[in-house]
Amino acid sequence: MTVRTGRCHCEKVKYQMTGEPIAVSNCYCRTCRKVTGGPYFSIAMMLTTQFKLTEGSPSSYKTSAPGMRYFCGNCGANTHDTFELNGTSMTVVTLATLDDGHGLKPSYSMMVKYKPEWLEITDGLPQFEEFPPM
Ligand SMILES: [Zn+2]
Ligand SMILES: [Zn+2]
């Protein structure tokens, strides 16, 4: 089983993910844009059972009814999110915090109706106005 590791910028928070993610995508939603300060967020979604914190204890806050966002309280890097999908706990890690060589890349873009007006998406990936059909 593939094990990938990740860490925040200051390396106080470290995690690992086991197995392949369910989806890897770029998200243009308002929350993702606000928390990164960037035009979109590249993320990998998996079952929470595939995810494990291995070092440090990230800070967190509630982003929506079932969602929590976790970030390093020292350097501010967003490491992961958790939320419920049809009663199952899911975890999303930010691709940027995975260690180099992880080999994952987004296969679609979602929430593109919220993209910044100035941004032209030219990556050729399939686009969904909101969530893709699951
Ligand atoms: Zn940190
Ligand atoms: Zn988003």
C-alpha cells in the first residue's frame, strides 16, 4: 500500500496518508481561496481512516456545518480538512503540503463558478460549476 507523507512549512505538523485518494482536484470555492490567499486550492480527498497525524497538533476551526479545517498554529500552513459525506468521515489534504515526489495531480476543477474574474483557467481539466457528480 502506498504511503505518502506531508508536513507544514515549519515542520511542526506532519502527517501520512495510506493508499490512493478518492479524488484529486482543484477547488475554486470562496473558502479555499480565502484560506490560501490564492486563486484555487489543489486537494486530495480520502477516507479519514487513510489519514494519520504523525507529529504535532494543528490548530483548527469550523468552516461549515460538518467541516473542520486544520492548520499549523506556528507557520499557518493548511494541512487538511475533515467533513462528513453521506455519513462517512472524509479528509482532504492540501497537495502543497505533501512531500515532494507524491505523484498526485488534479484530474478536474470544481466550484469554478467562484473563480476570480481575472483568472483564465487554461489547464485543460474538466470543469464543474459546483461539486462534480459523485
Ligand atoms: Zn508549521
Ligand atoms: Zn474549496
